[in-house]
Amino acid sequence: MAERPMHIMQLYHARYPQVLGGIDTMISRLIAGLKERDRISLFIPSGWQEDSWRQSSHDGVLLIHQRLPMPVLGQPLLRQLRAWLGWGLHFPRTLWRLRRHCREQQVDLIHLHTLQVYGFYLYLLNKLGGPDYLITLHGTDLEVFNRHQGVSRWFLAKTLAGAQSVVTVSPAMLEPAKAALGAELPLTAIFNGYQLPALDQRVEAPPLPKRFALMVGWVYFTKGTDLAVESWPEILEQHPDLHLVHVGSGHKTAAFTEALMQRARALAPERIHFLGRVPNDQLMAIYPQAEMFLMPSQSEGLPYALLEAGLLGLPALLTRIPAFEVLVGEGAAYYCEVDDRADFTRRVIQMADHPQQAQQRGQRLQQLLQQRCSLEQMCGQYRQLYSMLNQSR
């Protein structure tokens, strides 16, 4: 009798099948790589306005939409008491519905992406005889954990304590994770993996300058967006036709985004362009037209924008942070120091002055990422981990 395939339920507030960010990309690729051999479903915690259980299917993947309510913290006392009362009424019903679903659908393992307060449901579900779960920590999860206090931090700590495995997307995150979350956690690292999609010739990129450097990500200081904007006038003195193009959403701190855009218009009118969020297929049409890729971040896990740009052979300028140094090493990218405007400016000018040398580094980066960050490797390592956890029950 053939052994039934494992049923792995992914859990994340994803936009699947849409891809609108790095974690969406990771989940989409992981599902695509696993579903040929395993049964994969995706639980999507819905917004507060959607309280009913809803199921749909896309390309053979079961999608479950259900709100996982948690008490609102940090509110005035009366409002907080009402929130706790409402949560106390909804929580048991939601937990029981989730438990019944896991039994009916024979869910073997739940894979939670990013450290979330609603992960507490998985902790209690497991205590009630539900499936084991693992957590993948992405780039900002350690910062988020450190910002939580009181009850919400307790929820996160319990979620971590109940996990059978905690995965970081880069080996560079292991030591910081031990320091922030506890050395006793069952930590391991699996590089994010990627496979370039086939380029759709029908998709056109938006109007772009002839020469431009590309940034992809949040408009925020942790991504180095302000560093690039402040540096660009000096870069234009050496290369007046080199534009800066940024693709990605404004951060939730809207005031920062608006102030930075105004600053860009004042410093380098018609030379710095914020395109905002664009569809992924359109982004893939933008990459090949760029002269270089810039990611002067203060901290990262393993950003998919770097994988996309690197696998296309774009020369990359990165900051000297552990995530980049562990993955890329020396000789396959250019580096600048964190938040060092003079160093950033010098490196961009160096890349623009010596395009052949930059292209050679881009080719080395492409080869390195093909070896270390293939989709096949990521899916194979997760499948091996799933099997080990499933057999240990």
C-alpha cells in the first residue's frame, strides 16, 4: 500500500497567488516546488472584517481564509477590557474550528512564516493534540520580537517554545536569533531559494531612463533609501545621465516616505524616480535594463530582490552586514559600510566608471546564487525537515 503524501499547511497572511513582496515570493516558490510530491494547503489569516471560515482552491492548492483574532493591546483600559472579552468569546470557537479542520484534512505539520502573535493558536492547538509546527524567521522578525512587551511578548515566547523547529532564512541570523530568542530553541538555517520565472514578452516595463541604478524594497531608512537619495547629487557630478530608480511601496510611516520624495525632488529633479509597487512580471522586465543594483540596508535576512537581481547577473552594491557577507563573500559584489554616504557614493561611481569590471562581478554573483540559492535546494531541505519532524511524532 502506497504511503500517503504529507499534508503541510503553510500559514501566513499572504496574497497568494499574487506576489507582492519577498515573503509572498518565498511562499509561492515553496508551494510550487513541494506540491508535486506533497499535499500543500495555505491558511491565510483574514482581516478583522471577515469572521467566517472560507475555502477556495488555486491550481490544486487548498486556500483557507479565517480570522485569527487576538486581543488588542496598548489601548485605553475600558476598550482593552472589551477587546479581551470579545477575544474570550471568539477564541475557543476559532481554535476548535482549526482543530477540526486539521483532523478532517489530515494535516501533518503546520509551517508558520514570520513570528506572529496569532501563532499562539498553533501552540494551544498542539497542546490539544493538533499537529506539530515549525516557524521560519524572516529578516525583520528579531526586531519585531524585541519591540513587543508584556502580554504580546508572552504570546510570541509561547509560540516559539512550542515550535518543533525554528528556521532562519540565512545562517547569519542564527547567532542573533539565539541571543534575542533563547539559545535553547531548535534553530537551523535554510537559505531562501529562487528560480527565475520565464520572461513574458507581452509585459512591458514602464518608461525608464536610458541609464539607471535600481533599488527594490520599502521606502525606509533601514533599507538605505535616504542614504541613496542624499548621495545622488554627488554621483551626478561624475555621471550626470545616471538616474536612480526605486521600486517598492512607501513604508507605513507615510510621513517619512513623503518627506524623502520631496527631498529627492529638491536634490535631483528628474533624476530620482519612485515607481511605487509594480506587478512582479513588470518588475522582472525592469531588472535587465538596470546598470546596477543597490541595496544599502542596515539589516536583512535574505531579500528576494537580491536573488532576483543577482540571478539576472546585475552588478550589486551591498552593505557590510552579516546577511550579505555570509551569502556573497568577497569578489562577487561591491560593498560599502552601513550608513556611510561617502563610501556609498564612491562605490557607485566606481561601478559606473568601470562597467566591464562590474559586469564580471555580476556574473560571479549569478553563478554563486545559482549554487547556493536554487529553488530545488530550498524545497529539498524543507522537505527533509518536514519528514524528520513528521517521523518524530
